[in-house]
Amino acid sequence: MREAYLRSLQMIKILNIKNRNEYNRYKKYYLVLNIDSLKYISDKRNFKDIIRIAKEVWKGFFFYPL
């Protein structure tokens, strides 16, 4: 589950996703968590907070192929 969470954050960062609609559009093509799972794991209610967390992820340490 941790790998899927980090993969989702990495996708948000690399593709520069700015809102829920963009994330849902890419979710169809990549094996990532849905928004509700991201909110539960990160313990955040707002998707903007999750985007903020994703931008702080260091690419080299958390790199998992998409």
C-alpha cells in the first residue's frame, strides 16, 4: 500500500496535476490510488493538501516506475 501511495504522489508531482479532475483523468491510465484512498492514507481532507505533500516528495528517494 505504501508503494501505491508513493507512486500516486510521484505521479502528481511529475505530471504537475493541479486538481481532482486532472488526477481522475490520469488515474484511468496509471495504476494509482483513488482520491479517497489518498485522503485516508495521508490523513488530509483536501486534495490541495495532498498536492502540497506530493511537491515535497524527493524524486530520487521515492522513485517508483509508473
